[in-house]
Amino acid sequence: MRTRPTLHWTPPPDLPPGTTDLRPVVDALSAGGVLVLTGAGISTESGIPAYRGEGGSLTRHTPMTYQDFTASPQARRRYWARSHLGWRTFGRARPNAGHRAVATFARHGLLSGVITQNVDGLHQAGGAEGVVELHGSLARVRCLACGALTSRRDLAVRLEEANAAFAPVAAGINPDGDADLSDEQVADFRVLPCVDCGGILKPDVVFFGETVPAARIEHCRQLVRTARSVLVLGSSLTVMSGLRFVRQAAQADKQVLIVNRDPTRGDQLARTRVSLPLGPALSAVTDALNLPADGQMTPWSGT
């Protein structure tokens, strides 16, 4: 199955308005069996911008596509230079109240699973276990020739050594770990090959236009089948990779709830969309459920 490279979506005029009433979310979690699906919006309070909405990175940045990355050495140089700089910001990011709330819901048996479209690892750093990383993780690097998986942290050390003089100032950081740099700033960046076979290295994430592994999609579909309801947190659902699960839930007459400040492509399928900042909203839900914030937050290891 192929992720559609849909970058923008225009809300139709007949979308239902958002609400600030969190009671449907509290009620769904009280009943248990909730499958959580998260997007970039849950990480904005950790300093990682969302793609869309006010201030979203798509207003200034077009994400790398799989086709460009594999076809062009220049595109790979641009990507790795920008990503290498952006990695430093990702390494400093810490889970926020939204990530910790999701982990708290899971520890108290209210969730049937967690699927994230994010590649930042912050759910796991916030204490969540068994998270399905739909689009992979920036913490890993894969060789396109031999398939070897290695640590992004190890590659970062190699890139630092090979590009000791590389110290540009970025205009911004994007949700895929890519920093905004000009072509002139990346012109001399040295891209490194796989240490095992000399092949092309790519972060172990699903780029726009790339195939999402079929087994991962089926695993997520099975999570939808066994869930009582689906709770979407911080996703515009613009791309089909996440929207397909909301459609599946709605077709099975399962309750769909969305917490996202802006309209989403799934609003017409949802019982409600709560238009509130995620951190405060989920903290309020945790309080309403009388759940202690007893999670152990750990720094993102990048391994």
C-alpha cells in the first residue's frame, strides 16, 4: 500500500464546528478499549512543529519524497545535511503533558493500543509501551542495498567527523527532523554510505510517496477491529495513512473522537472534535478520570 503524497487539504464549508467539551473523551476512556492515533500536533508542545495549521512547516517547507531521495544524489545531500542539523533539536526534545497523558491512560488499562504517525519517539520516552510507529522512527537508519539497520546516533557521530566544519544556522526545524537550509549551506556536506556494503543510507521512516509496510498496516487494522473506539490526537488526517483507520472505524460503527485545534479530514466521521490545545486538554481528561500522573519519563535515547 502506498502513502499518498497529499500535502494540503481544504476543509469543506459543511464541516461541523469544534467544541471545547471534553466529556465525550472522558466517557470513552472510562469505558476502555480506546485505540489512540496521534499526529504531529501532539509534539508541538515539545518544540517540534506540526506540518499543518497555523505556523505549520508546510507553509515554508516541502517534505522529501521517496522518489526524489532515491533518484538524486543532490537530493540526498540536501536531505542528510538538513536532517543532520535537525537531529540535534530532536535529541533535545522531551515528552510533554500530552505524551505523558497517553502513557497514563495506557498504564491504567484504558487503551487497546497506540498508533503514532510521528517519527520522534516521544511517546516511548513519555512512558508508553507497545507503540506502533506507523511511519517508522528517526532513531534508526536503514541501508537501501543490504537492509542493515543501524542507530541514527551512531551515524550522527560519523557525520560529525566527516563534516567538522558544518555549522549553519537553520531557519526552522520540521516534524520529519529536517532543518530549513539553503542549497548554498548544504553544498559541501559529505554524505556517508553504509559501513557494511557501501549502499545508500536512509532514515527508517516512511517518506511521502513511499510504501508503508503491508504487515504494519494490517496490524493497525487489527487494532481498529478490536478497539471499542478510536481517539485521534493532534492529526489533521490529511494523508490516507492515518485517515484509512478512521474510515475503517466509522464503517464498523465504532465511535471516533478527535482532539485537534483545526478541522480535520475525519471530522465528518467523528462523534466530536474538541478544539483545544492537546497538553492542557489531555491533562484535564486525566484529572477528570482521577488518574495519578505516575509515569516515568525518560529522555529520548535516539537508539
